[in-house]
Amino acid sequence: MSGDARTEAPAATRWPVAPLGRMLLAQSCSEIRTRWRIPAFSVTIVALPVLFFTFFGLPYVGQTLPNGTNLGAYLVASFAAYSVGSVMVFGFGIGVATERGLKVDVLMRATPLPPLIAILAKVINALAYALLSLVVLIVYAVIVGGVRQDLAVWLDMVVRLLAGSVPFIALGFAIGYTCGPNVAPAAANLVYLPLSFASGLFLPVSQLPGFVRAVAPYLPAYHYGQLAWSAVGAASEPMAVALAWLAGYTAVFLAIAFRAYRREESRKFG
Amino acid sequence: MLGPNGAGKTTSIGLMLGLRQPTAGRARLFGLPPTDRRARSRCGVMLQESGTTSVLTVREIVDLFRAYYPAPLPAERAIAMAGLAEQARARIGTLSGGQRQRLYFALAICGDPDVLFLDEPTVGMDVEARRAFVSSVQALAAAGKTIVFTTHYLREAEELARRIVVIDRGRVIADASPQELKGAVPGKKITLVTARPLAREALAGLPVSVLDVTGTRASLLSNEPAAVLRELFRRGVDVADLEVTGADLEEAFLALTRRGEAGA
């Protein structure tokens, strides 16, 4: 073993590397720019929540729930939760699968860019689009729908939804690493749309068919919705319970993603 | 690094870059594990079968890659060295195969690395792109950069390399300068069509390596094609058709390795 000692390079510790902040900034800008130029993503994630709110929310804006909450605000919260979740599931699910298909990851792995910075840049990118989609939805609901809430309520809702979006990032990674680029869009739709519906993000849970109502409290989007509903005073469970469910689902999705990632790793790189 | 398809060239590059894990032994770059960011900051890489997003422009992705390195080249310079100045504002998705290959070269050099790893860099390049690539590589080498590249073309290795390592099926079978290598392998390929099936004995004692003899068709490698042909005619081999060409190194080395196996 001592014969190997001279092949180590203690003097190398002073070698320059690029600052991580600069890498993160460049990588994030690049991700945001890339997504902006894919209308299938950028237009969809902004337009769909507004469209859904128009169809399912606008007709009920003036009504109030039995507990006194404004139904319009409740539905904005629902579609806000739907919207952030969709940015995460579609953005990461389709994004990761597409990059794997193009083998972007192969070249990136050989550069000095640390993988953690690459992932962080994706998260920043997703948060930026989620924020954009929330702002558009809320402004639309206020101006067109006449939904009135304090600015503090909207801000509270935005912060809760962005901070609580981790399980959907994990779900996106799970889809992105288990599906190929052609299957991922279908898989994301098949998982996320029924999930949102059954969790009461399109219609209030109380109006869902009986068997769906029984399943809803076990779904991640139901507990994610609680974060938004609590901002307008309409949560139906304590926040600690919602957060515990979300943490549990995060662990499950990450485990799935990690397993698929490792399997591909061993296949691709021996 | 020269060798036929499947020789292990890409695998070797992958090991040197830490993209693959060796089953035995270990790889070190500048004395560091190849995955170390300090080592990677001194390397530029061009890989086969890697891609990039197609909606960014050439200039944008070069700028992105420059951000990964501590002291990158100016973007214009890297783009010009790769011969892409006219396409700098074009989206990657609109580039031709050859231009795309040049883009990967620009990405490899934009960090001003000390070592370049280029895996089959000229695959897909047209004649003009190849010429620009060769002169860029020569300029980089003259500036003191180390360039490790793989190819299965002897001529490319001769033209660009100071040292050639030939590998086949995962083993190094030669490691020498281009001049030494040329002396060590048969340089001409003789292709014969005979009137009657050629008996193995007809070739006995000749200074040739046999690539292939099937029925009336034979492929031979030799450094003395004239002497071989004279002797064949003297032995009364009835030649119906004949061609003498420069051998490519892949064939030459395959012949050498197969002969080695037969002798063992």
C-alpha cells in the first residue's frame, strides 16, 4: 500500500474550482430559460389552473361553505394546490425522463457541476414556475372572479404551498426515473389527474362520490390541499397531521425514485 | 487510443472520468479520484451518445458550461475554435449532426482544461469540420494541453497522436509512437480471387498474415506485397482478380491478435 502513496496528491488541495453560487445561478437561469421555450410546459402550467378555475370555480364564487368560508376563496386554494403540484409532477416527471432520453445526464456527470447543484437548480426552476402559476391564478380570481381576501392570506397560501411541495417533487422524480421520455407524460397525467380529483382539488371532498370520499384522506394531494385550505380557514384536519402524511409520502416517493435511479446507474455505468 | 469497435475504448474513457467503476484497480486523475471536482475542473470532455437540451442556443449552452469552470475561455473564442461562429445564435435543435459534434467540442474546450478526453470526436463530422477540428486539436496540443482521444481510424491516430495505445477486447496490445507502430504491423492488404479454391499450403512460408480465406477469395496482410505476389505466381496460383490497398490498422491488429491466440 505504501507504494501507492506518491500517486495521491496532497498538493492538489489548492486547485481552483468555480464558485458554487455562480454555477447554481447559471444552471437555474438555464433551466428556467429552457422551460420557457417549451410552450407545452410553460403555457400548460399557467393556463390549465386558470381554465379549471373558470369552469369549476367561477360559478360558485359568491357562495359560502357551512363553516362560513367563502367558497370562491376555497376553490382558489384548491386550484392553487393543484397548480403547484402539477408544476412539480409534470416538470420533474417529464423533465427528468426527457433528459434521460436525450442522455443530457451523461455529459453533465462528466463536468465539474456537482449533482446536488443540478438538482437544486431544478427545484429553483420549478418553484419559479409554481410561483408564476400561482400569481396568475390569484390575480385572475381577484380581478375576474371578484374573490376578496387579504393580501396576507394570499401570501400565506403561496408560502405554504411552495414549502409543502416536496412530496410532489419526489413524485416527479419517481415518475422521471421509472418512465421513459415517451411514457412519462401519460404516466404523469394518469397519476396526477385522478389523484387531484379524488383529493378534492377539483370539487370539494363533500361533493365527491361516496367511495372516493372514503379514499381521499389517504391521498397525498388531500393533505397537500389542507395546507392551502388552512390559509383561508377551511382545513379539515390539524396541520401536524397533514405534514406527517406529506412527509410519509415524500419518503415513499423518494424511495421509489432512488431505487429506479440506482438500477439505471448500475445498467448505464457498470 | 486506437482499437476496433467493442475494444473497450469508451469503457476506458468512462473509467478515467469516474463515470464507471472499475471491478479491480482504481483510476486517478492528477492523483485525485476522477469524480473529484478539483480534478474535473481541469478536464474537458466530449462523449459519444451524450445529448443536450435542444431549445438553448449555442452561445447560451457554452456560457452555461463556462460557469462550471474556474477560469474559462471567452465564449467567442471557444465557439470560434470549434468552427461555430456563424451558428452562435442558432438553437441547438437546428444544428446538423456535424455541427452538433463541433458544439460538443466547444463544450469540451470552453473551460480551458489541461486535459481533454475526446471519445470518437470525428464521428459524424464532414470533411470541412474534420479539418477545422484537426487544426484546433493541434493548436491545443502545441499550447501544452494533453489530449486523450479514441478512434478506430489509423490515419487519424497517425495524424494527431504522439503516442498510440492500441486496445482490443479490453487489453492493451501495443503502446508506441505512430512511427514504431507502422513498422510493427503489416501495411498493405492484398485481396485475391483465384480460379480454383486456394489451399492453405499455397501460402506457407510467405511474409503474410492471413485475414481470411474462403473458397476462391483470400485477404492477406503484408509489408512486402510485391514479394508475396511474385512467390504466389511462381507457385502457380491462378489469380483471377487482384487488389492491393493500404491496410487499416483495425484489420492489421485484428490479424495480429488472432495470430497470437492461434499460437497460444
